[in-house]
Amino acid sequence: MRLAVTSEGNSVVESIASISGSLNEDELWCTCKRTINGTTRRYVEVFSDFDFDETDSEVFHFLDSGLSYDGTATTSITGLEHLEGETVTILADGATHATKTVSSGGITLDRSSKKVKVGLAYSSILQTMRLDGGAAEYAGTAQSKIKRISKVTLRLFNTVGAKVGNSLTNLDTIPFRTSSDPLDTPVSTFLEGDKVIEFPGDYDSDAYIVVKQDQCLPLSVLAIYPELVTHD
């Protein structure tokens, strides 16, 4: 769940409260104002539990205003009247699924599934400050120098699915699958450790690094290590 801005058409969290929950985790409840199918609606929603070490892809719930189905295999998911007319993102048996538009309170899946998550998508975006990798001339700063990032090492934890680049309009998808992985099943191994990526950026004076997750899958960035060349 994200705390959205107040511009028209975006979701707005109008009220939020924390109450005692089960085990060692409190429950975070909020009142959200959303524009659904052109109409302003208000929903009482609760944040889903988050286990930082969770690797069971079937229980991930990285969606806004989402609901879960857990039962016999089916292609018909109903009970989505609160998202009528909206394009929803889907996780089916732990694997991403093509988006669907809710009609008459339901959707039809492309494949039969037992555990399904359906809700509104959101993007998680990380952008670094301008890099200062040092400069040879007079041992000064590289802030105003022309530079290029050649590679980036992302230190990740229990991650699958992400993009990296120098701006939101220039991102490369980080590969997590191999040619032997079926596309309708979840990735069997979540990355934990360092992932070296060829960086798609060019020479400039900013050297931003942008990491984006736009799938309903986990992404935890522990550190970013760039390799760059600075021109004095």
C-alpha cells in the first residue's frame, strides 16, 4: 500500500490508525479515497502482513485494494465489485498473470489457478542522488564532471523482478529467468546476493541510478555499487 499524492485521479489516504494484531505484528488500517470507474469511492483497507524472509510466492500481496482467492482450481474470480471497470494486476499460483479489466464484479483468468491475488498495481521506485565518484584533477569532486556508469552491482535480498537504468524512460529489465523456466510458473529461486548488470546509461554530469519494481513481486535493495568513468 502506498501513501498517494492528493492530485485528482490518484488515491488519497485520508485517515490511518494502528491497532493490536495477532502474534507480534500490529495491524495498520486506513481510509482511502479512490477514483474507481470514474466515481469517487472511499474504502476501509488494511495493510497485508509482510514477512521480510518470505519466499513462498503464492502468498505475496504487493497490490493495492486487493483481495485473495484460495480454493479449488478455477478461471473465474468474483467478488471484485469494488474495482469495477478497473484494470487489475494478478498473481496466479505465485506467477504473474496478464492484466484484466473487472466486469460485473469479476475476471476470467487465462489459466486455472488455486491461489490468486487481484488488485491495483503500483510501482516502487528508487533513485539515487547524483553520484560523486571522485576526480583525478586536483583530487576534487566529480559532481560537475562528465561521467558514465558502465556497470552496476545491486546487492539484493529475496528479490525477483526489477528494472535498472539512468532514468524512468531508460530502464533495462534484470533477467531472473532462464530459458528453461516455464513462463506460467513462478521463478523457483529468489535472488539473494549481488547481481551485476550492464548499465544502459550514457555520458552525462548527473549519473543517476534508478531501480524500479512494477510487478507484484518482492524487491529489497541492500546496496548499490556502480562502476563509472569520470572525464576531467
